[in-house]
Amino acid sequence: MSVIELNSENFENEVLKSSEPVLVDFWADWCGPCQMMSPIVEELAKDAKYFKVGEVNIDDEDILAEKYEVSSIPCFIAFKDGREIGRSVGAQSKKKLIKLLGMEA
Amino acid sequence: MYDVIIIGAGTAGLTAAIYAARANKKVIVLEGKTYGGQIITTFNIENYPATPHISGVDFAKQLYAQAVELGAEVEFEEVLAVKKIEGAEESSRLMFEVETEDDKYEAPAVILATGSEDKRLGLKNEEEFTGRGVSYCATCDGAIYKGEEVAVVGGGNTALYDTLYLSDVAKKVYLIHRRDEFRGDPALVDKIKKHDNVEFVMDTQVTEIKGEKKLESIELTNKNGEKKELKVSALFVAIGRTPATAAFANLVELDDGGYIVADESCLTSTPGIFAAGDVRTKSLRQLVTATADGAVAGNAAAELS
């Protein structure tokens, strides 16, 4: 699967009401570490079996960024059953992101 | 088994990988985060010879692609420990074991290129507010605070660069420094003085971070012990960097600052272990000195196997 482009319209359905856990990458195109993470996030989405991966461009979707109090990027938030179960800021390995979802890497 | 294990996929580590791989050695690079190291937060590199303008991200991507193309393997696993395999000397050969969160690797030569990380202020809720108003990367997070009031703490070039950068983005920038003059470049200080929206707060330290869910204000204490509250949306911490050597304290000699003691040969106090890049004791920490170390260490490590 590819990375889902999230916005304030589809966030509820794709993330909060998702039957699977979702990893959301909050990013912006001017952020170096975000650019470094984007191939990792794409790879994660491609190989994902029991979870989904989405991304929020915080410049386009500032309401979502504000709602989830994202003020440092890249910021990864894991959601399960409509609530946040983990959050991690900064460049990191694919394995750490999978662990954030409460899964074995 | 590998010929060379490199810990850290920043500029020094990846350059070492290029040199060792070109010497036909079996090389693995272990990295706990993403490749690229510190340079990925730099917008525009202007002092790398023969490359007048390149972004840190592009630099890192090209360096990584080059190392991989030459045959270096890269695994994204955090290294927990490095130890000498006892008894290996009897076969007249040193051997080291590198343990990561997932695996174990062996090689007769190990290059430590773990770089450094941002120094924390050491305030009690600093961790909790990281990513909620407290930031260590102005070029990453500055644009989030467009039109707001922010503070920078520090006295070196990073703090000065961050202040300059933020003064174009934020409504107001407070530059807080615990001394009465800056360690950084005086030319930068002059540049900052031309920006009306920067206020210098000297002889003052940040002593508390306050807020409900995100940062709302900081407490400042000046040299006379007088306290004052300053409302800001963000605090950019730029008080220097600290070497990432905690895992190697028993393996190689470190200096008082925690840097690995090694001269230009990159040889540490332990034969078979090399130090390259920002993690090594040196006077200038720049891209060009990191690539230089990478070449020296990569070459020397290749000769060992």
C-alpha cells in the first residue's frame, strides 16, 4: 500500500475510525530530516501488513498539526482505536516506527 | 563476518565505508536513526570545497548512494555495545563483536563514527516539552512559529545562526545567553543587531519551562538571582553538542568532554578501533574534516583485515 495523504476531511475515516493501527507522519517540504525520512515512510507503507501509514503536510493542514500539538517535525504519531498510542519526534529507523505501533519489528 | 564494521552513517562513517569498500573489503555500516548525520539539518552548505551550494539532504543522499553502490551494507539498528572477543589474539588476530538491538556482528576492525547530539538544558520537563515548543533545530521547526514570539538560548555560532534565521520568520526573537558576551562570530552578532525584532537577554539563564500541554512561557534567572517570566511559543536550545560515546566508555579512552581520544591517524587507545568525524578529539568539526577522517580511518581499517 502507498502512503495515504491525510487532510482534515479524511482524517477521521482513515485514522480515527480505522480498524487497523495507523502511523501518521507530520512533515513539511522545508524540513531536512523529513526529507530523509520520506523514503523510509514509503517503504514502511509498502511493506505494511497489519497497519496503515499516512502523512500530514503541516503547511497545508495546519489545523491537524495544531489539533495534535505538533511543533517539531518530523513527528510520528501512532493511532489505534481512535486514540494516540505513541509519539516520536525526529529522524529514526523503520524498526523504531514499527515499535511505536506496538508491534514487533 | 565482516572486514570492517562502521558505527554511524553520517559523513565520516559513510566516507569510511566508501574507502573500505573500494579496498574490496566486506563493510557494514550500523545506524540507529537515519543516514546523513548532523548535516541533514543544514539548509545550504557553502564551505565544502568545489561544491559552492548543496543542501545537507542532497549531500547526504549522494554520499549514501555512493557508499551503497560501492557495495557497503547498511543496517538501521542501534548499537548497544562493542567488545573485544577474548582469545582471538591467540590466532594473532584481533576480533570485535558489535551488539545491536537485533543482531550481533563480528569484524577485526571497528570504526566509531557516532558524531554528537544536541546538549539539553537539563530542566525537569524538557523531555516532555520536546516537540511541544522546545526544539533543537531552528531550521526544522522555525517556520511553525511564523509571526509568533520565540526564544533562542545559547552563545555560540549555532545560537547566532538560529537567531538570524528566526528573525526572518518570527515576530520577535529573544536571544538568551548566560554570559555578557558571545562565544560565536562577532560578525554574526553585528548582523543580528541590524534586526529590530531581536532582543538580547544577557547574563541570564533559562531555569524553568512552563505550559499546560505545550510551551507557554519560560522562567529566566539573571546573574543577580532575579527571576522573570517570559511568554514565548517556542524555545530553541542551541547550547552546543555532546559526543555520542556513552556506549564506548569502557572500550576506548575518552577526554573530559567525552570525545574519543585519537589524533589524525584516527587510532584510538584500543588497537583495531578507530574514531572518525565529530566524535574524535579535534579542533575543527566540519564536513571536510569529517570526510578526511572517514578516508583515513576507512583506509587504516581496511589494512587490518
